[in-house]
Amino acid sequence: MKLLVFFLMALPVSAQWILQNSGTDASFRAVCAVSESTCWVGGSKGTLLRTTDGGTTWEPRRIPGPETLDFRDVHAFSANVAVAMSAGEASEGKARIYRTTDGGQTWKLVFQTTQKGVFLDGLDFWDATHGLCFGDPVDGKFYVLTTGDGGKTWQEVPRTNFPAVLPGEAAFAASGTSIVVVKNSKLAWIGTGGGSFARVFRTADRGRTWQVAQTPMPAGASSGVFGLRFWSEKSGVAVGGNYQAERDSTFNVMRTEDGGKTWQATGPMRPGGLKEGAALVGKRLVAVGPSGTGVSADFGKTWQRLDGSAFHAVSFAGNAGWAVGGKGVIARFNKK
């Protein structure tokens, strides 16, 4: 891959994605960077991988048995402790959450439901104890789970505590990025599409009660919010687009400065097209999607094109980051 140089602040910063050898052709949509050396990824065919040497080698951490599962989100606390969530119809046995404490040598099934209509979309953790998982609407309300013991057990939040969804509204289980928390707080957000409006749900009490805000981002059966990233309790960015028109240049990025109560269109995103995830790298934002990677030095107000590499998800720990995509693609962000 070519070294791409972009000028985002007073000083030039050079960066590039460096492809790594995953050893598989699974489609990856889950990634969680823990440190400069440790990262976990998940994907189709029941695939879970871990690196502890910065990506030089990726170790299979497969869960014995369910090779048909698609791990769309993974949250790792360390090289040893991680939680993995599979997306798919619960009635077909695919709505599951697993947990490991020995680096993926063994896994424990900590949650499963066969309730018709449940389809898990993503999870995140505020700290090593408190976490949140959600799925598509059931009986007109989103399906929300919380944990207070690091993911060992999960409890459903009463759906009466969640606002009603719009006709057709759901979340896109693209990469577990449509849910995000602010660490060491009680705040979380969920981005949606599929209906007549793209909306962002928010909670200030770790998922017990929720409010919702309508946004200006275009929405429809295949479009809306795909990824969220907050860098404070008030400030965040949402990215999205249309997965059936991945290079559609319709605006697909917006910001909030009041904790998600209101949203304003910004950008344009460069490159244009669908963006599925965003991550914070120091004081810069990196947004990825099938149409390429964009970078912002002013927290999402303006964007510059990094390259055209296609990814589904991105995660950083400090300045160390990885992005993942289809056909076994894993790449490490190299910043000089």
C-alpha cells in the first residue's frame, strides 16, 4: 500500500494502513484494540482471533462447536479477558454472548435466548464491571441487556423504559459500532436507521431509561446511522450512509455538542460514501467504510481522504489501531 501523506494541522502527519496476515477468509466486523500489542477481532464462521505482538501473528481463539456464528462485536478488557457477541436470529440459536478469562483458550456461554425476533446488534462497557448490549426491536421496542459483573450475567431492561420505534426502524449490525458509551460514566447512545428518520437513542443511567432524538441524516430501508463516537459527555460524531449504495455521496456525517439531544450535519465526508465506524486517535477522528478512510483534525467538522481501503470496523488504543473487513482483512494503522 502507498504511504499517504495528509496535512491536517500545522505539522504534516504521515499515516497508512498496513495489511496483516489473518490466516483466514472470514468476514470481520468486530475489532477491539486493548494496547499497542494486544487486539481482538471477530467475524463469520465462528472466527475469533487475538494478537499479543502487535499483529505480527494472529492466534485463532475459536469457540468449539458453533462454526455458523457470526461474531459482530467483541469487547476485550485485557489480553486474557474478553466478551464476544454473535448476531443472528435468536430463534435459530444465534443470539449469544460468550466470555473468556484465559485469553480465549476456553469460553463460557454467558447469555443465550431463542426468543423470536431477537437479533443482537452490539455491546459496549463503561468499565470492567458495567456493560450494555442491544438488539433489534421486539414488539416495537429495542431489546436491551445490561450487566453489572463484567459480562458474567445479563439482564433484560424492561421494554416499557424504551421509546417506541418508527415503522421499519432498527439498527445495522454492521460492526457493533452503532452503540457507544463514554467510559466511567453512565452515558450511552444507540444509532438507528431503516425508518423514515435516522435517530439516536441516549441513556444517562446505564440503560435503565432512554430518550430519543431525530437527526437530519437521510434514512431508509438500507440507510441511516451506522457508527457513533463520543470523546466527552457532550461531544460526539455519527457516521452512516446506505449499504446498498456504498459510494453514494449524500451527506453521512453529523456532530452533537449537547450529549446527543440535537445533531447537525457537517462534512462533507472525504471520501464520500458509506462509513460504518469511527475512532478517536489522539485529537483526530478516523472513519472507515467500504468506500475508504477519512480523517478529521477538528472533531468531525471537516474531513480529508486517507485512502480507499475498504473496512467495516475500526478500534484504537492510544495511537495503536486496527481496522477489519471482508475476506480476512486486518490492517494496522501506522502513524509516524
